[in-house]
Amino acid sequence: MTSTNMEFELFRDFLEKACGIVLGANKQYLVASRLNKLMEQQGIRSLGELVQKIQVRSQLREQVVDAMTTNETLWFRDTYPFEVLKNRILAEMIKASPGQRLRIWSAACSSGQEPYSLSMTIDEFEKTNLGQLKAGVQIVATDLSGSMLNAAKAGEYDSLAIGRGLSQERLQRYFDAKGPGRWAVKPAIKGRVEFRALNLLESYATLGKFDLIFCRNVLIYFSAEVKRDILLRMHAQLKPGGYLFLGASEALNGLPEHYQMVQCNPGIIYKAK
Ligand SMILES: C[S@@+](CC[C@H](N)C(=O)[O-])C[C@H]1O[C@@H](n2cnc3c(N)ncnc32)[C@H](O)[C@@H]1O
């Protein structure tokens, strides 16, 4: 792929407006490595030509954004969020709203490992706290990437993906073998999760209110202003006293009027004020 600095700047602008992702000034190689195949398939020879084409071709625009997102994920990522949920937060939520269905939002769910890990955590809680979650739990899982959402909805994984963070015990309990090296999430775990396409830059109004929001390992790609705007709008989607979970290496940096930091040892979560 050939590209001038000017073309790269135009592409950076497009990407930030489309999905919030901010590319560093010297990330031409990243753009090339992620878009070369698509551009070759489409017969597009330069980044400038691509920027022109995506103005008028919405499907190509979606494919480009999809290719530029980082979809790295694993089961029970960082461990503590799921332990804290099972050992502390679920009981607190049930006590605060007895008899009500709990709602959890996995706000950048990638290929589904996060929402399905949440669903397995709910199942583990139910097994040791019989009858306490009678009204059930709904997990709404959203992502911008169509290809990731399709993979997540299918709920089938190869051994490489399964090997990342899933214990043998959970694999046996929550998955059905689908052939050599392929596993499918069991219907009972899948049934709790509803997948929807959502760009975090757009409105959350149709999602309703949540008891918990998991927004992990996605805000790191955005500018400070976009991150702040998203965190404020997520606060508006949280029920009072609900919790926000960020990635282990992420922090809120501000917004003390909206969120209270809660130390979990290990890990930090944020309670909506
Ligand atoms: C690194 S993955 C994180 C997955 C999971 N939350 C975890 O922590 O393992 C980041 C995800 O954010 C999604 N993403 C990036 N920009 C987005 C946006 N503007 N709106 C919604 N999702 C976005 C990507 O498609 C990708 O699936």
C-alpha cells in the first residue's frame, strides 16, 4: 500500500470520527498490515483512494472499521472482576433490589468471551445460592464489529481460543464438544446473553438501565474527551448504586461526582453515585 502523510491524516480523521479509535502519528505500518488484504480484494491502490471510496460505500466503511479494531480477548479476563461479582456484588445487588431481574451490559464484547464468562459466573453463583436469583439475569452484549458479533452469537470456539483462560472444569461443565478441537457454549449459558450491534459513540437510550456495566479494554483506544463522554453516558445508564468494571490496566481518572472508587483487593471497581 502506498500512502502520503496527507492521506494517512485523512484516514486517521475518518477512523476517529467513525469509532473513536485514535491512531498514533507513526502507525502507518499498523494501518497497512490491517488493511492490505481488504484493499487488495477491492482493487484499491492507495489510502487516499480508500478514504474516497468509504465516503460513498457504507459496506466498505464498515469493513474498514472492523479491520481496524483490536479484538483480543479471553475467558475470565483478569479473574478478579468475576470473583468479585460472584463473592460480593451479586449478593449486594440482590439485597438492594430483591425480586428484580438484574441487568448487565458487556459494552465491547468482542467474540463473546466476556459475556459468556459473566453468564458462567452467574451460574456458579446460583449453584451455591439456591433460589436467590429467581428473577434471573439478563446480559446485553454489544460491539461495533459485525464479524465479532457473528462469532460471539455463534458461540463456537477452537482449541486455541478455549485454551485462553478457561479451566478444564468449566470447559466440561459449560461447553458441548462439536467435533475435533471445537466447542460450543451450552444453550443455558447462551440463553442469558442478548447480542446487539452498538457503536459506543452513539446513543445508549434504547438499551435501558443496568445494574452493572463491564466496559473493559476498549476505552484505551479513545481520546480523553471521548472516554469522558462515554463514561458520563454510561453513568446515566447505571441504576443508582450500580457498578462499572473497567479493564485491569485502566482507570477512571476523574468524574468524582459520578463514580466512587471501590477497592476490591485485588482490583478496583466504580460505584455509580
Ligand atoms: C480488545 S477488545 C475487548 C474485549 C473484552 N471487553 C475484553 O476485555 O476482553 C475491544 C473491542 O472493542 C470493540 N470496539 C472498538 N471500538 C468500538 C466502538 N466505538 N464501539 C463499540 N465497540 C468498539 C472492538 O470491536 C473489540 O471487539
